[in-house]
Amino acid sequence: MNKSILITGANVGLGKESARQLAMINGTEKIYLACRNLSKAEEAKQSLEESTGKNIFEIVIMDVSNPNSVRSAVAGFRDSSTASSGIPRCVRSPDRLPRQTAFPAQSSC
């Protein structure tokens, strides 16, 4: 069920903890850490790998408050080898909800 998961705001708080807990579920093959800042994302990835003992985390640079950033990230999924396994399931961190977005509410994930 949890083959591939995309978590926004995954470098801190609820997003990071969600990544940690979902990584511990059997069957979780890949967790994409969607973050705005590469260095903070790399720190979170290293911390998650150490705390879970798993090497299933990948970084996706994305700012959910910026439609162009989201489009670029989605295009990266379409262009990569993940395209054959489909777009990952999305977990949106409540502490990282954008104040305003150009997307309708139902299309957040």
C-alpha cells in the first residue's frame, strides 16, 4: 500500500516525523522528501536514514506555495525512472500548509 510516498515539508516537524514513521511500515519502498531548501533536506535525509536504518529516502526540491516549483517537481517525476511506478502518494504536513495557493483545494495531492 505504501510503495511510494511524497511528503511535503519533510525536513522538520510533522513532515519529518511522518517520514520516519511511514518508513517503519513494511512495504514502504520509497519516501520522497519534498523540501524548499536542499541543505536542510539533506540534513533531514541523513537523520532519517540514521534513525530508521533504511536507505529509502529521496529529496525533491519543491515549494508548495509556488506553482512553478510544483510543476517542475512533477515534471521531474515524469522524466525520471519513477514514471513507470507512477506518481507517489502524497502526505501533506499540516504545519507546512501554504497561506495562499493558485491551485484549487481538491488538487493539493
